[in-house]
Amino acid sequence: MITGMISCGDFLEIYKRDKTFRVRSPENIDPEETNPKALWVTSKADDVGTENKIIARILFQGHEIVKAACFDEEINKEAVTQTLHKCKETLISCEKIYNNISKQIEYIIDEIKSEGIERDNQGRGLNPFPQVIDLENECGSFLVLVNRAIKTICELPILFLPLERVDYNFDFLGKRLRKHFCTDTNLTRFVFSNAKSIRYLIDLRNSNEHPGNKKTIIQNFHVLPDSNIQVPIWQVTGYPPMPIQEEMKAIIDFLIEIAEVMLINLVMATVSKKYPFIIEKNAEADINPDNPQLYRLSIDIRKLNIRPKNI
């Protein structure tokens, strides 16, 4: 059953709850119209669909909110959807890396609990000692994608506001937004309140790709001095070590929320004041598990100036 469709410029994406399909039209395949028999092409794009909260809350929820909004100034709604799509694609890739690492960590922990760790012939060494395969490269790829997602989120404000340029971190973005509004707003407060966390994620990536005074240290399963076994951890110089599995999950959840709240704040900062638009959070009982969107744009009917007709 089809659970959603999104047009993204050159292609259409059709979703089932657990699948994504990409459709290209004859006009897109043959823009010069050289072949009158050019065909529609549909291909499976991914094994995730609208039940995935990245897709539901970033792409579909954001698209629906922008589509429902009225703006006094012209907003390129298609460009907003394409930016949300790019963010969705990046975070889905992050999630795949997390799932791969998480499965390996869970498997190794279960093996250690049930079988222990094999020792060498003399019984003095742990051999072979379990390791997550290609952990450093996988973490490096994850952090590059996280940085890309942050940059994509930072591209949203200029689609709604006449800003001079795109700022790719929240410290500079917050200052530019404050200068634009000449005061603090919900949007500027949101950006400044999350600047420290965004800075930490950027440091994780930069200190891994370009180590200098700061360095990202990634450690696989290892034995502690007290002979206990430590799960994989990472840390940036100056920050405490964190379990990789837990922090990857927390980062993905954090960026989903950052993307959706950034979009909501931008819409509410620029939406037409001719109508009493409000953002409502869906009641848990009303959330569709096949497309679990949390927020929707509505009109506060209590503030509409509607007078009853005389009978």
C-alpha cells in the first residue's frame, strides 16, 4: 500500500511503509524529446519507508507544514522540500551505519556473555579478542554525514529569510539571525540554545578528519586495567569519552529534532499574520504508525473573526 508521495524536482518518490521507489518521467529522461516512445522508469531506491521517523518527521511533516502555510513574501516551497529531502537522505545514511555498528556490538556482547572470550594456548592472552569490523572508517563516514546534515539544516533559513549568506554552524547563524530580526525571537533562541551541541558534533568530525590541537579518539572493544571489557567509545580532546553505539543513536535523534524544529520556527517567523496559524502536536493516539508525524500546521479558529449569521 502506498503511504506517501513527494515530488523532488527531477523525480517523484513513492513510499510504502518500508520501501522507497523513485519515478522518472519520459520528459525527465528525454528532455530534448528526441524519443517519442521514451518510457516512465520506476526503481526501488531504498528499503526504508514512511514508518521511518527520519522520513516521516523531516521530509513528509516538513513538506506538509510548508505546503499548508501562506506567506506574504514569496517562498520557494519546492526548494524547501528538496533541502528537506537532502537532509533526509543524509540522515538515512547515518542510520544505516549506526544499524551496522549496533548489530555488531550487540552480537559481540551476547557472545561474551554466553561464551566468554577464548584464550590462547598458554591461557595468558585473549585470542582472538572481538572487534567491530572497520570501526574507525565507519565512524569517520558517520561523522562526515553528520556534518553534511548540519550544513543542510543550516541552508534552510536563507530559503525563508533575505539573509546575506548561509552560515554552516549555529554560532554564526544565531548572530546573523539576531542581526536580521534586531532582537531575540523563538528562532534565534532555538539556534543559540543548540549551538554548543552542534559545535560538539562539528568538533567530532573536524578533529577526526583534520586532527590538530584536538583529536577524535576512537577505541574498539578493549580491556580495562581491572580486566573488565569496555564497549567501543570515542571522544574529542577536552570532552569525556562516550559509548559510540549510544551516542550515534542520540545524534540521529537530536538532528531529526533540530531539522523539524528549525523548519517550524522558520515557518512561524515568516508565515502570513493575516491568519492565526499555529503549530499543533499530534496526540499519541492520532499518530499514524505508517507515517508517524508529530506536528502539523493549523489555524486557531478561536482567533478567527467569524460572526454567526442572522437567521
